[in-house]
Amino acid sequence: MLKDFCKCKITNSFKFEADFSADPIWCNVCGWNLDIEDFPLSDKLQEELFEWVSEYGKWIDLEADSLIENGLKLVENHNEKGFQLFQEVKKQLGEQFPIVFVPSKY
Ligand SMILES: [Zn+2]
């Protein structure tokens, strides 16, 4: 149970999802973006998470607002890597922090 994390008084439901310039852990109740430093994750894993998030959206051509060539493959790879990281996150967080994986859509 975590208090004063987000708009919820108490939340014990989290989701793992990449977005532009955001930490990959969110409150699954109010949708608030949470600070991964507040979670009991190893420094190494946090670094890997930042790296993974920084790759988010590379499949989007922002000017044309469409997928780049091979974009689908990039999304797939990113989701695959994300799922691996999610497993590790889940393991390190333990039962106190129920978390679900939300893959990127395209
Ligand atoms: Zn919340």
C-alpha cells in the first residue's frame, strides 16, 4: 500500500506502460504517472527502464503522424523488451505492488 502517490488516497493497483517522456509505472486507478524512484527497484533495472522508455515512439513519424517503414516491427520489439522488463519489475516489487503490463498500440 502506498500513500500520497497520486490522487488516490491509497492505491495498490499499478500498470506498466511506456509513453513519451514519462516513467513507465502508472496508477491503474487514476492514471497518474508515478516516479519509479519511489519503488523498490534496483538501480540497474531503473536504468534499463529509462533506456527502454527513451526508445518509445521511434516508430512514429511525428510530422506525417503515421508509422515509419518497419514501424510495426519496432513496436513489436519494444513490447517484447518491455514485457521482459515487466517480469523483472514484478519480481522486484513483490506481492505488495500488483502491476499489469500494457503493451504499446499502433
Ligand atoms: Zn491513483
